[in-house]
Amino acid sequence: MNNINIKQLKPHPMNKDIYGEEDINELAEQIKKSNIITNLIINQDNVIISGHRRYYACLSLGKKEVPYEKIIFNNKNEELERLLLENQYRDKTTYQKIKEAEVWDKIETDKAEKRRLLNLKQNTDKDSGPFRESGQTRDILAEKVNLGSGKTYDRAKSAVKKIDELKEQGNEKDAEFLKTVLNDSVRGAKDLAELESLEDISDKIKDQVIKKEIPVQKAVQTIRKDLGIVTDNTKNNDKKEGGDEKVCSKCGQKKSILEFYTGRSECRDCHHKYRENNKVDMFEGIDMYALEADIKNPNKRADDYTYEDIIMEIEAAINSFAFSVNRYVNDDKSYEDMDVTNKNKLLSSIDIVETIVNILKNKLI
């Protein structure tokens, strides 16, 4: 095993830009107990390509030498690509994924340009590569950094742009606040990034979010309501309803569109009162066939569902599943004893739960 004096090593300048300051206390404790250090990968100039956390952990422990593997790279893009690939399977925040995507975009753009010039030189009409396909760049980048859809990537990218602007302005608190929101809610961060300023948001809420004293979703909902932020969902719902207000089907009052969950005819207050008063039997009489038709509607996307919608539909599907199973468990019968109709109901309820879970995953990304 080759060792190198730790003072000869230099962190890669892009590592901090992508991954930021990272907590190395736990890693340092592990190294202290086991004295096991995986090789750091460095380039010909002793710049670290992989192993920055190990490097900082060893520095904190006062280590004089660390094991290493030296690789000769032909250019800076080769180094960056290796840096990204070495971090491919680590846990990353949404902010870090977007920063990775920015670097991947540069790498692949440079590759495509080189292919284009080579094709021109050889007088060929070959395509310069997948990153030049019209309208597909964001989807390819989103997939490359495991960020879901291209639409999610665009939303997160707009928030990261705002975060970086706030940092450049020296507004570290607002930058950290928006980054914390982004890492929990891409849609929420996108809505806040579109504000002219974050000054209208109370410092109390900002501090609570940064310190993780309140859930980000709750904070975002409060901010949306206080500042009257109209989300994409609300805009779509507003178009369907034809105005800024509609009448609640329960209390009969005319209220702002913001007081309704997407696709529901009763206002939020009436909806919550109903849930509170019907905790035990609230799913009795639900039309599972109508639910199935709704959840499988190809015209409905993940964006059309609120978290409240999803929670209710999951509970309804599970309720149907449990009811179907309990009928046979109580009679000491097996799945094979079920008639075709009930088997189909059971399988349908499982399928609905799976579909809703996938929708929830897409919303959380």
C-alpha cells in the first residue's frame, strides 16, 4: 500500500461547489476506532478526485499520511467525470444532485462539441450525441442524477439558481433556508424562488425550517397562505373553476380557491371537520370502482394530487384490501376460496395502493 504525506494533497476545487461543507465527525470516529482508511484517488498533481471526506477526517485526527491511488487524467473533464462517478451511490440532497447535473451538462456539452467538430472534419452527418436532442437534455440530466422527471429537474434548477444568487449577495441565511426547503420539497422551493424577495417570510419560520423544528411542508403551506402564493395546481384548478373563488358544497360559503384542496368541492375547513368527526367510519361506503377509475385516469398526473388526496386514497384502498382479507381470515378460508369477483377486488385494491405510492414518490422528488 502506497502512502503520501497528507500535506501534499489538495482538495479538488469543484468538490466543495458540488457537495458543500460536509459533516465528517462520524467518519473520523470510525477511522479512529478501526484505523482503516480506503485509498484516496488523486491525479498527477496530487489533487484529490475521490476521498475528500476521508481527507478532512484524517486531517482532524492529525494523521500524517494516507493511502492513495494515483491516476493520470488527460483533461479536466476526465477528472470531473471520475469525481462524479465516485460519488454516484452516496446519499445526496436535491441541491447536490442539481450541482452534479450542472457539471454533467458541461461535460456532455463539451463531448458533443468535440464530436461535432470531428464530424465536420470528416464531412459526416452523424448526430453529435444524445445531449443535443431537442427538448431531451433536462430529462437525460434528471435521469443521470436520479432526480425523477425533467420537469422536477427544471423546478429544482430554478431554486438552485436563486440559492446561488442569495449566496453571491451575502445572504447566507435566506440561501440556507431555501436550500433546506429544496432538499425536502422541490415544488415548495420553486414557489419560494419565484418570489421577488424572501424578506416577507418571517425570520421565525426561516429559523424553524433551518433548525428542522417544523416540517418543511407545513412551513411552505403557511407561507403560501400568508403571502397568497398561487401554485401551478391552483392555477390549473382556477382555470377549471373559472375564477378566484368558488362555493363550498358543505357550508355553502364562497371562499378563495386557495381554501380548497385540488379537485375537492368542500373547503379545507369542512373537509377537516368531516375527517375529525368520522375517524372510525370515514371510508364506509366509498365507491372503490370510482376511486379506481379516478386514480387510473391517464389525464391525471402526480401534480394533480394534493398530499391530502393521496393520504385519503391510500387509506381507502387499504381499507378495501383489509375488508376483503378479513372476510376470509375470520372464516378460516384462504385466498383460493375467494370467488372471482372478490379476488379481483382484492387485486384491484393492491394495484391502487401501488399506483398511489408511485404518485407519492413522484411528488416527493
